[in-house]
Amino acid sequence: MKKITEEKLPELYSHISQNHDLFVPIDQDDSVNFSLWKDGANVNFDVLKTNTSPKKYIFPQCETFFNFKSEGKKLTIERIKSEEKPYVVFGVRPCDAKSFRLLDNVFLSEPMDRLYEEKRNRGIIVSMGCNEPEDTCFCNSFSILPNSIQEGVDVFTLKLGNKIFWEAISENGVELTNKLSDLLDDVTEGDLKEIEIAKSQVNEKVKELPFSNIDPNEINRDLNELFQSKIWDEISKSCIGCGSCTFVCPTCHCYDIQDYDGNKSGERYRCWDSCMYSEFTLMAHGNPRTTQKERFRQRFMHKLVYYPNNFDEYACVGCGRCVGKCPVNMNITKVIRKLGGENQ
Amino acid sequence: MSCGCNDHIDPLIPQIAVVKSIRSDTNDVSTFRVEKPEGGKCFDFKPGQCAMVSVPPIGEAIFSITSSPTETEFMEFSIKRCGKVTEFLHNLEVDTEIGVRGPYGNNFPVNEELIGKDLLFIAGGIGLAPLRSVINYVMDNRKDYGKVDIVYGARTSGDLVHRNEIFANWPAGMNTNVHLTVDREEEGWEGNVGFVPNYVKDLKFDTNKVALVCGPPIMIKYVLLGLEELGFKKDQVYTTLELKMKCGIGKCGRCNIGDKYVCKDGPVFRCDEIQQLPDEY
Ligand SMILES: Cc1cc2nc3c(=O)[nH]c(=O)nc-3n(C[C@H](O)[C@H](O)[C@H](O)COP(=O)(O)OP(=O)(O)OC[C@H]3O[C@@H](n4cnc5c(N)ncnc54)[C@H](O)[C@@H]3O)c2cc1C
Ligand code: SF4
Ligand code: SF4
Ligand code: FES
């Protein structure tokens, strides 16, 4: 394990930036979001929940994947060349790190999604543990501890006071760490002790959070029984179908495919879509989800039942973003409770 | 098509194909014959599988491959005009290039459960498209299957598709009967008059066979009830489900019924499997 003091971070950023695109949480226009680091950027590691999740680096909100041109009866299709420059995302919280793995289940299963795979392989994930979980966090309900090293991360960091501890986890992580060796110091016995204490403290803190008694494992996962449950009528009533919860969610993976028409030449792109929208499933002969109740049920059944049936894990990481963003104060914690997912 | 290196096929990139002929079947259905620019079928598939057809800059839509896999030179799609992509396709000129990707989804078990069995095909309107692939496959491997009955209906006789096959080729096949019906009386129509589900019941088929049913959702629903009345068990009946699709490969999250994705786990389902699914299709 290594460490660096906060004052020296800009130097570290600058160093990483020489060969990588570096994305960090940046405080800009009143919100903190992962953005490209530039000299003088206002990096903020105090806000845990970036406005949108870092999934945008592996699954962008909108991406063009081929250009086309039609001339007379001839059609040519040219795939977009993938970006080659590696990137580093620094500050990925354990919940968001876990969400990458949940997206892997979908996109990297056969037939593999090449757009996703390319981005995934180009990236180095520098995760950061949390010491002060917020009231809307319930990562623990999905067995994610605020300072856990999630599978698939390359480096794990922890910020205590003005020290940032740095631990290489994967081969890519070791390689990056070696390149930064001039900037990183060795840790002392005292440091290790400090980390130990911080870890056990945060493990106690999560137990005191408002959502700490939420436990999806308590839900009786009989698919048809839950599907037919009466709670959906009542609980979906307030939802206005704005889709905010899906756009901020690190595990939502629904997308749309569209063509941009540039008059005989153009591009095909894909972009995030939302199962909360009525047009999502609209067909010539009708719509299997006619009211917001069905769409609302789909979102939560997917996260809590359908996805787990297919991959043995829940498709929620308890990041709590949807809790803060819903305009009518509805969210997955309320749904889990209604379905019986609560520890007494 | 590749992503630059040879062994990485990108499933979202269509290959170029040429529309070699467009045959108008009815007012709003035409059958498109498609092959590679250098000739030959775009890819191998099994009866019941689908393909995404691209007409940039309009978009993409999914269709059943209606030709039989035994056809080596081309693929065919029977397409009903009903929106942007289908409208555009109907207005295409022959020899125009389009994009095709696939094959997607599962297939009718022609080399498994259907082998050696008597087969009952029941189709309504454009629903004949996926079944035609199976029927022609069976015709080309006739000795592997028992008796074949085909019940096919449409609103009017003008709405029946693949007329050559339903009136000439199939009735001439060995041990094969074609039963046609239209919704209302028509001058000059000598076949049955009435809805497909009622006709199926009137024909009083014995239950020692496998039934394959495709058509509008409402027809499927009543045919299944009718078959049950005749004594068919749910595991003797196959049908296809239709949901909105975009990716075709189980990732865009659009076509699920419960924990199944119709593009990947379907579109062909045995009726006892459908019974396990939540009622949302
Ligand atoms: C597995 C499978 C197999 C299929 N096989 C076949 C086949 O063999 N042959 C065949 O003809 N079809 C088949 N289909 C159906 C086919 O995919 C659709 O007909 C096709 O996608 C329509 O595309 P489009 O772009 O022409 O229609 P779209 O333009 O997408 O419109 C479809 C319908 O939705 C309505 N609509 C669109 N947008 C809106 C809106 N914003 N507001 C209100 N209404 C709207 C339109 O009026 C139209 O009725 C199959 C579908 C599936 C899932
Ligand atoms: S459902 Fe809400 S809490 Fe769960 S991962 Fe998505 S945004 Fe986070
Ligand atoms: S649950 Fe809330 S955020 Fe999600 S679509 Fe409904 S109103 Fe919007
Ligand atoms: S069409 Fe995308 S998941 Fe089925």
C-alpha cells in the first residue's frame, strides 16, 4: 500500500493525464459529476453521489456506432473506429464499482457487446472507499460495504484527512502505480492502524443509517405472485413516469437505437432509454404495458426479481441516487419495504 | 462485419444485402427476396428465427425469416406495411442495398420434438410468415415427418399471402392438406368461411400431433383455447410471441416478459412455457 497527501494530488492528476484521459468528480455549476480533469479543476471527493454515475464511461448516454451513406441503390456502412487512448476513472465508490460488474453480466455475455467491451478494456478503475456514508446510502442492503474492494477494480483508495491511501489491486493497477511511484510514499504502521480504525467505524456507521433495515433477501421471490401483487396499484400511483430514476441509476441498461439522417448520409447511434416511458414497448398492434403501473412494476421487478433470476445478484447497488432525484419522492427503498424486504 | 480485427464480430453492425425482388402479396404485404451483393444467403438460420432489417436513415425493424433454411441462395421476408421502416421497404426499388443482421432468437424444434410427428400448422394473416419457413423445411425433408395439416385464414381472400404455396405447392405435397378460410362470405370463394379458431374446432383434428400456431395475438388466444377443447395438451402446442425489439440480443431491455427476453429466449415458446410467464404480452 502507498499514500499521497491531498496537496500533491494535482501533480498525480497531471501525471496520469499524460497518457490517459482522467475522469474525476468535479464540482461545477452546483453539482458534482465525473468529468475530464484539466489543470485547475475543482475536484471534489466529499460528495459521495455524483449526479450521474460513472457508468457513462463504459456505456455512454449516447454513442454513434456506424456511419452510413446511400448513393442511388448503393449503401455503405462504416463502423466508428474505437478510441484507443486508455482512461482512468478516479473516485469510483464501491457501489458504483459493483454496478460495473452488474453491467458486465449483461453486455459481456454472448453475443458480446463490442462497444461496451472496448470501453471496458480501455479503462482503469481507481475506486475510493467511503468514510461518511450519507443518509440515502443503503449499499449494505446489497452486501456492499462502504470501504470494500469490489471485484474488477484496479486500484483501491481511501481518503483519511489529507492522506489518500493507494492500493494496487489488478495488474493494470500495479502498472499504473509503478508509473506514479515518484509521487507515492510508503505507508507506516500508524497509517495501517488508522485505516483499520476507519474501516471498523464506517462498518458501525452503516448500521445506523435510515435505510439500514432494508433487506431484499426478505422478499419472497415468487415471480408470478409478486407480479400479481396488489401493492403495485397503490405504490405506482404517484409516479409521473419522468424516467429520472432510470437515468441516474448505475445499473439501468435499457437503450434505444436510432438513425440520424444527414440527407443520404448519416449515423446510427444508441442512447439510454427508460422502461418508465409509455413508448418503450409500443408496437403496431398495441402495448403490453399500457399504464404507468405496468411500467413501474417492470422497473422494480427487473431489479429485484428478473435480473436476480438470470444472474443470481440484485440489479441495485443501494447508491441512493434515485432517492434524491425522484420528484414525487418514490424510490426503490419504498418498493422493497412494500414487498416485505425489511429486517425487523 | 468486424470491428477492425477479424475475430470480433460486432452484433449491432448489419451486413450489406441486396433486395433482389419484391412480390406484392396483398394490399399491404409484400415478400422481399434478399441476398448478399456477391450472391447467396446472408447467413445460416433455423426455421422460426428472425433478422433485423436496416434501411438507413429510416431505421431498423425485426422480421421473421419466411424462407426455408434449405434455400441456399437467398432469404425472404414477408412484410406488412404499418410504420416507418415497413413503409420505406414497400417503396424500395429492386436491387437496392439494405442492411441485415441476425439470425436472432430460438427456432421451432424441427430436428428435435417435431421429428416423426404429425404436424398441424395454424396461421392467421401475416402469421404465415414464420410458419412458412417451417412448412417448406418439412416439405424439403418430407419423409422425416408424418401427416401435415395447414389451416390458414385471413380477413378476405385478397389478404391471403404466399398464394402459390397455399393453392398449388402445399396441397400437392405428399400426405398434406391445406384448409383455407376467410372471415366473411365472398363471391367465388369456395373455401371455408369463418374465423380461424372456429374452423380449427370444426375440423376436429385428432390430438396425436404437434400444433404450431402464429397470427395476431387475439387469434392465437382463441386458437389455443380451441385446441385445448379438442384435447391438445399445452406441451403439444408451439407459438411465437411478439414484443417491441431494438437490439435483438437480450441487452437493450425492451422485449422481456418476466425474466425471459423474447428476442433471445423466444420468439418460439411451447405453451406450457408461456403459462409460466407473467401475463404481460
Ligand atoms: C419476433 C418478431 C417477428 C416479426 N415478424 C414479422 C414479419 O415476419 N412480418 C412483418 O410484417 N412484421 C413482423 N414483425 C413486426 C415488425 O417488427 C413491425 O411491424 C415493425 O417493427 C414495424 O416497424 P415500422 O418502423 O414500420 O413501424 P413503426 O414506425 O415503428 O410503427 C409501428 C406502429 O407503431 C405506431 N407508432 C409508432 N410510433 C408511434 C408514436 N410515437 N405514437 C403512436 N403510435 C406510434 C405506428 O402507427 C405503427 O402502427 C415481427 C415482430 C417481432 C417482434
Ligand atoms: S435503483 Fe436507485 S439505489 Fe438502486 S442502483 Fe439504481 S439509482 Fe442506485
Ligand atoms: S419513480 Fe420517480 S423518478 Fe422514477 S419515473 Fe417515477 S416519478 Fe420519475
Ligand atoms: S430486443 Fe433488446 S433485449 Fe430483446
